[in-house]
Amino acid sequence: MLRCNKLGLILAMLQITLVDGSGGVVFTSNYKEKPLRDGDDDPDFVHAFNGYAPAGSVSSEAGRGVVYVNYGRVEDFDKLEELGVNVSGCIAIARYGKIFRGNKLLHAQERGAKGMILFSDPGDVAQEGVADDDVYPYTWWLPGTGMQRGTTYMGSGDPLTPGWSSTANAYRLTMEDADLPKIPCQPIGYDDARVILEKMGGMAAPDEAWKGGLDGLAYNLGPELLDEYSGYTLHLDTHNTFQQYTSYNVIGTIKGEVEPDRYVLIGNHRDAWGFGASDPSSGTAQILETARVMGQLMADGWRPRRTLVFCSWGAEEYGLIGSTEWVEEHVEKLQERSVMYLNTDTCASGPILHVPGSPLLWDAITDITKMVPGVRQGPTVYDELKDYYTAMNKTSIEMTTLGSGSDYAPFSFYCGIPCLDLWFRRDKNKNEISIYPSYHTGYETFYMVDHNVDPGFRIHQGCSRLASLMLRFFADSALIPYSLEQLPKTIKEGIDSFKKNGKRDELIKIYENYALLEESIDSFIDAAKTFSQDLKNKEMGKIDPVMLRAINDQMMKLEQVFILPAGLPGRPQTRHAVFAPSQFDSYAASGFPGISDLLHNLDTLDAEERQQREKQIK
Amino acid sequence: MLRCNKLGLILAMLQITLVDGSGGVVFTSNYKEKPLRDGDDDPDFVHAFNGYAPAGSVSSEAGRGVVYVNYGRVEDFDKLEELGVNVSGCIAIARYGKIFRGNKLLHAQERGAKGMILFSDPGDVAQEGVADDDVYPYTWWLPGTGMQRGTTYMGSGDPLTPGWSSTANAYRLTMEDADLPKIPCQPIGYDDARVILEKMGGMAAPDEAWKGGLDGLAYNLGPELLDEYSGYTLHLDTHNTFQQYTSYNVIGTIKGEVEPDRYVLIGNHRDAWGFGASDPSSGTAQILETARVMGQLMADGWRPRRTLVFCSWGAEEYGLIGSTEWVEEHVEKLQERSVMYLNTDTCASGPILHVPGSPLLWDAITDITKMVPGVRQGPTVYDELKDYYTAMNKTSIEMTTLGSGSDYAPFSFYCGIPCLDLWFRRDKNKNEISIYPSYHTGYETFYMVDHNVDPGFRIHQGCSRLASLMLRFFADSALIPYSLEQLPKTIKEGIDSFKKNGKRDELIKIYENYALLEESIDSFIDAAKTFSQDLKNKEMGKIDPVMLRAINDQMMKLEQVFILPAGLPGRPQTRHAVFAPSQFDSYAASGFPGISDLLHNLDTLDAEERQQREKQIK
């Protein structure tokens, strides 16, 4: 089945130049990676740019007007303000990592910056050194011209159809009405970043946490340049064009034999920023492989109890467009019929299994890791995971809920469908990095995956095995194998986080009945326990088919109870009251995101704003 | 099962006085009806007032400042503006009828009136004369001191918990933040109205449609009084107090044998404004009688396939509080599990069956009228209905969708659950009136019902028979007996109304793709037809139980597809995109209410407002 969505995309090309006092150009930045192996170059390969950042041409003053903002987080900008470094009217330069790049740009824009440069710092992407043989193609680390491309749009889906489906004839906003970034933004590699950063003066980096890995560099904050560059100006020119493309979702189904109107879904996107060998190819492989496995089973006479849905999304990299628009079109049906959605974006980008998702799926995926051979030396993936967490001094495997950043977002945060994001990622015991180093660059090549990430493709194989078993488990089990008790327990952890970060007292001050929320969660824990016990005591064979379906229906709707129809405050597309990304970092999961976002910066508000905010919290 | 809701209520007492030039009080209005029979009086009987209208004391100037606004509709106020009669700063006096009183008060408030008086006009409530033997207790017509009480709140539910359930510990708005009327309002009878209206000067009533039935009265518009009363002032004093009460919903269930998690509901409220003999007693009788019938069947061994839910609502008269708060608390479960909701508010207030509701229920209720003996001379209720419409020169029985005004509102307009409002009402062939004359007055007595409305209680009996059969039909049919094809046909009629009223051209001008909406509805008609045909061709006995349930599930969700999660523009509690009350008369049904409300007064907007409105329409 083919589906057509029109997209709103912005493409950009850049030039960052440094001009000396006499008007001579002393530096022009690179717009693509230096080829290091045969095949690294491709005439069609996309130049480095940030999606949706507008075309623009901005310049610093002579000798001043550039500010280093660390990772561009709220706390980084707050620190600068505290230090008296004013970003307003300047070009902000931030390193990639920690949070979603769209948040970095939004924060810079909100603080009045007129442009932004994003760079990959060796401290994050070349932790074993920047010499030729420390990086690609010899290791998985990033060479100096590697540039992370990527979108900066803060919403999900086609920006011209927020909240409704971008079908061929849909009504579309004009570009002016779309909620897109307002200042130009450009990614560069660390070789080019050095040229700029080494000329910066002003205050020194306030502490080690502000210092990146560029050797011999002070990471001064600016906005002044060093005295010897007092005549220099920095120019940021991005040459964007607005273009509309048609993108396709490819949806395949294997119809369920007993309950064709119940869906177990798996999805991955096809579009890439860099050469895309891990992202999205390693995930796409899972769709193909699980479909192949199921096809083989069918040849042997098997048919799934419930319908399997294989989704290949278009335009994920421009803001989860394919999946969001499809969900917006089919939201009622999906909410009514979906048992779970399994996402396999970048399945193989490191050796460690990571499966953030709905607590309703935690026990099932844990059980399945015990059935799958390890991808390294362990007998099973489960054993490998246990060893990994033991090495971190943790007594058990840690399961987490979802942040945003891939196609499960509309399923989870808009619909409340239990989702799991299945991938193998970096080993945190070895490297504390945000994402694999070649992510979204021209060095994310097949050679990189084959030699440095997944030699022998054992991670790919492990992924497919986990995905196939998970799909079958949920498609075939008469009683849907949700871990009901995990849900309220995890909600309790979300609410307990307010105790830990001291916000609980603040909440009680704002609303005297706050403790009732905690009490309700305790009751929910008890109720889930009783319900699960009752199920365990039932003899499955004796439940009649309609009663069985009634029980499944009730469980399928459990997480959807937490969907707020009109969305979280100011975020109509994020409707999940207990598990959703933080407003200040779209990549990060947050418990009770509505409340924690409303608490943000409460103390800095004036009396009237504060009163308004407190009302929303209540 | 008892459920507790705290309510926000406002009670008022009034005094309307006319003071002559020398300061002497020449008239004080009545605050309760004159007893005409033994038992008409009761020391506890509530004084006449309008719920939620604030306490206030406002006066006209000497000799001017009172405007007669006919029924207080948008078009009435527009007419006054056209005639140059300015309501601003005046006391508006309107007759009851045509639209919901809350809209009258809101319109007056929006036009700047400082107070409002509502009166029952003999043209509406005493069409056969005002002599003693033309009215109660000799006929069903209203005597001169009969006053229609009633709420003026424009929202639904507890005004202090808009959008969430008013449970014991719920967060509540302060009174200042609640969206309540801002100007005082008071109902009076036509005897008192005459005293005021006869003194009014200014322009004469523009046409017959502005003239009520008070004999010899010109129905002058004001704002001047006649010259001989140039020294007179009119004072409106309402003495309201804000009080919180606890109200209860009483919910009884008979658990379904096969599908306990599918609900067929019947509901009626208990609270009354007047003596309440028709409203709500005649409807409450239906709950009791259907429950009794079902109980008798159970004694004979019967059990319903699906669960029957009997709902006795509290605080309907203060804005559908009991039902709204209950629905807000259980919305997910109700949307997931409800097959239909049958409302029986004022079941017996006249001889003619009237069953506005979801088109999905039209064929079923029509079939059932053929099984129930007539309540007058006809062999069946169906025959009586046919005769009634034949006398109106109509070739078939007319079915309509729902306006607001009773407890089905949250089920239908918030949840999209198919609802039917079952009642017998006035004979339009005899009298063109908005509601039975004693509605919400002190003359709505048992004697009135027993002698003038339903002698022999045959209407009550007909009501119970229809309700019981309807409940059993939906509780026991293996395949839910929805009339699927009626839904898209009726939607088409809604969209065709834009052709009839000339708005279609306007819509095409605003949005060039408007015709696609019409095309989709045509496709929907075809799809419903195909689906229904497929069902008819199936051998029911051969469908396995899970497939049967899947088919029912799909049909149950059909109307909910039209629920907009965030509600209609500016109306978060009204979420039904195709069937909902008009924003300008809460009693009236409207097809595509979102669109028609947005088209309202489009031409009077300035360019920017108009652009904004057109965007919303798109």
C-alpha cells in the first residue's frame, strides 16, 4: 500500500567566513566531508545543513559578537546570563550533544542570538584522539571534517499541517504561519570550529564542564575576539530554499486469523541525512528481516492471531513526517486497535541493547532477551545486559521510558499506544557520549558499520531476533503479555522525582491537595496488582473468547487513559500526561512532563505570570 | 452506587420595583405564583429566580432605560441595532421562548445591557386566553403569575470544574474565574410584565413577529417610557447567594451475561425548578419502570447480553451537572464501552412522540414505535406519528438530531456516543409553542399532569414501553441494531444546508477545496451502504463470537470518529464536529456546528479578525 504525503522541507547550503580587518577572507568553512576512502565521496551526497533553519546572512561586529554557549541547554544559557555574557545580537556557537539540536537553536533564538553554529567537539566524537589513525576509517570516531546534519524543527510532522494529516488535498498553512526557526543555523566539523574558537576572547570557560576536547583551546566565552583579531568579523550565510516534496509511507500487513482488527506494528524510516548506514539502514533491515521470517512461517502454515503491520516511513529526518501524518490520518482506528508499536530506527549503532519504552512492554522484552543469543561474548542478550549493568555497579537491568526523536513519538505521545524503541547503542562504560560519533555525517558509511560498529553483523542479527520474537509474542498470545504492574510503578517513580529534586514542597505550596495525586498512584499500584493476580488465577483455557477479548480490550486501553485530549499545556501534539519528552529537550524522557515543564523557571516569572502558571499546575 | 459531586450553585431572590417621580413605589413584582388549588402552595417552594445570574441592583434613568428585545435572539438584537435602538446601559426585557434563556442573557450582556427581565408571554403560554377558566387548573395554559425559573449558565457541568470531574477532592476554580453571567436576570409572569410593558414608549414593535399576546399592548421598544411616566424609574434587585451543595448520581446496573463490558444506558435527572411533575418526574418514572420490567424478566431467568446501566442524575437543572461530571470522570470507559444512551427527561409533556437523536438509532426507534400501542386513538405509536406528520402535509415521519438541554449532552457532544432523547411533547398542529406552558413554574403540578397533560397516564405508559423495548433491543441483539446508512445521509443534509442558506459559495470563496468535503461525504454514504449490505448477506449464526464483537466494535466507534479531541473552536466541551447545538442557541441542533458558528457575522468583522476566522474555517 502506498500513501502520499506532501512535505514542507527547507534545504540549506552554507558559507561561514572569517574576514580580517582589511577585508580579506582568511577562512571559509567546509560544506562537506573530506573523502577518506574510495566511495566516501558521492556527487549526489547532500551538503551539510540544518533542516528548517531559514536562509540568512548575519555578521558579527569587528572583533566581537560571537558567544560560545557550551551545549546550548537552558542551564548553559542561564550560566552565561549569570556570568554577564549577553548572547543577544551575537552569533552563538554550540557543541552538539546532550539535547536535541532543535532545542539548542530555539534557546539561542529566545535569548536573542541572530545566528547559530553547531559543531561536533572531539570531546564528544573523537575521544581517543584526532590523529588520522584514531578516527574513521580506522575507528568509529569522527574525523575533523565530519559534520552532523539534522532538522531543527521543534514540532512533529509536516509543519504546514500541524494536527491534521498532510494528505494530497489537505489544507496547508502558509510558510509564514508555520512554526519554524527564525534564525540561520549551520553545522560544522571540529577542524573548522577550531579556527573560530581559537580566536575567541572574553571570559574563560567557567569550569571543566564547559571545556571540549580541542587540544590547547581555552573555550573562551566571548563575545569579544582576542585582541589580535579585533578587526575580524564572522559571517554566517545560509542559502536555503523552500521546496515541497512528496514522500511515501509503505505499509505492509499480514492479516490476523482470529482478530484481524487488532494490530501489532513494527516501523522504521527510510530517509537519511548522512550516508545512513546505521540510521536508517540497520533498522530498515529489521522490517525486511522480520517480514521475511513471518513469510517463512506462513509458508509453513502459520497465521498470526492478530494483524501484523510493517511500516516503512518516509521523511522521518524532517520531523517524523511520515509516521506523524499517518497517525493523524488514522488516529481513531490506531487508538482502538493497536496492541503495540515496535520501533527500529538505528538498530545497530553500538554493542549495548537499549529498549526504552512503555512499562507495559518491559517484562516481555526482558523475557525475550533471555531467548536470544548474545551479540558479543555472552550466552544471551540478557546475560550481556546483566554484565553491562553489573559493570556500572547496578544490581539490575535498567528500563526507561521514551524521549522523542523517532517514529514511535506520534504512537506513544499522541495516541498512548504502548511503544518500544529497539536498538543497540554505545557502551557507556567505555564512552560517555550522546550518540555514535558518525551519526548524520558523511562518514556513516557501510564500511564504518561493517568494520567498526558491527563486524560480522551480529548486532543486526540480534536485533532481528528480538524484533521477530517480540512481534510474534504480541501477535499470537491469547492474553496480551503486558506487564501491567510496571506501569503504575513507573508512574510512581515519575512522581517521586519531584521528591528527589525538591519540587514536591513547591507543588504542595501551590496546591494543598497535591498529596492526593500520590495517593491515587498508590491505589493504582494496588489495583494493577489485584488485576494481575486475578488474571494469573484464571484458567486461560476456560475463558470464553469474548471474555478474553474484553480483558484484552481493557488492558489495551490502560495507557490511553493518560492521554489528555487537548494535549499538554501549549503542546497540542504531545498528549501523554505521564510519559513524554521534556519541553526543553525533545530527546529526553520526562515523568509528568506537563507538571515539570510548568514548574520550569517558575521563580523568574512576575506575579501575574506566576499566578497563571500556578493555575495551570492545579 | 452513590457518587458525590460538589456543586457550584447560585440562588437568587428578586424584587423588581417601579418608582414614580415622587419616589413612591407604584409596583413591586411577585416572587412566587398565586396558589389556585389546594396544594399549589408549599412553604418550601422555591421563589422564582434565574440560576447563576449574579446578585445585582440596577436601575433605569427616570423615564428611560428599558428596551423590549422580543425573544432576545441574535437577530432580535441585530434588528434593534438596525432600528437605532441602543440596548447599552439599559435593562432589557425579553419574552421566553424560541432559544435557551442563557443565550438571551449572554446576548443582552454582550450588547451592554445592565440587567435583564424574562417574562412568559401569553402568546406563548396562554394561547386560548388569559381568563381564569382558560388557564390552569382548567387547562394546561399558564396563569398570569406563572414564572419560568431556570439556569442561565452557558456551560455544562459544575462551573468550578470545567473539563474535569467535580469529585470531592477535585481542584476548583474560584468564583471569579468561573465563566458565569455578569448581569442580574429575573423571570416574571405576564401580569407583572404588563405593568412594565404598558408604560414603555419609543419606537413601536417593528412587525407582528415582535408583538406578544398581551391584549391591547403595543410592545413598544423603548428605551423611553411614555411621556406620562417620564418620572418613573425601574429597579431590578436580585439578592443572590453563592452556595455549594453536594449532589448525588444514583447508578444502578444489571450486569451483561455475555458482554459485561458493553453498556446500554438510560438516564434521567431528579432535581426540579417548579413543582416538577412533568420535568423530571415523568422521566424518572421511566427509569423506575424499565428497571422494574427488567427485574421481572430476570426473575423469569433472563439476563441481558450486555450490561444495562440506569442513571439517576443530580443537578441537571443547574447545567447538566450530575451527568457531565460523571462523564468527565469516566470518559475513557464510556467512549470505549457504550452502545447507546437513552435519555428520558420530560417524557410526558404533550401527546406527540419526539425522539431527536443520533441517526444511528433512528431505524431502531421507528421499528419499536410499530410495536407499542398508541397513547391516543391510534393502534400504535407509529400510526399516531404518521397521522401527525400527514396532518402537517409531510410524507414521512421526520427524525432530527439533538440540540442541548438535557443529560444526553455530555454523552453525545463530548463522547460521540449514540444518544436518543425520548419524550412526548406539544402538538405543533395545534399550538406553535416552544415548550409546554407550565414548564419550570409553580403550576407544573401533579394535578396538571393528571388532568390536563396525561389523563389516565397513557403517555407515561407509552414512554415506558418504548424505553424498555429500546433498551432490550440494544442490550440483547447479537449484532448491534444501528442504522448505519442514516448517519452519512444526515451528515449530507447538514452540509447541504450550506447550499440552501447560500453559505456554500462563501465557503468556496474562503477555501477553494471545500467541495472535497462534499465528495468525502458521498464516499462515506457509499461505504456505509456497502458495509450494511455485507452485513445483511452474512449468516449471523455462522459468524464466530470474536468476529461478531469486532464488527460491533467497529460500528460503536463510527460516530466517535467525528469527535475533535480539543473541541469545536472556543468550545472545549463540545467536541462533535457534525452534530452539536448551535453556539447561539444551546437548545437547537446544528449540522457542522463548528463551520456554521464560524460563518456567523463574518461580514461584520474587520480584515484581521476575518482573516483569523477564515483560517479557522479552513
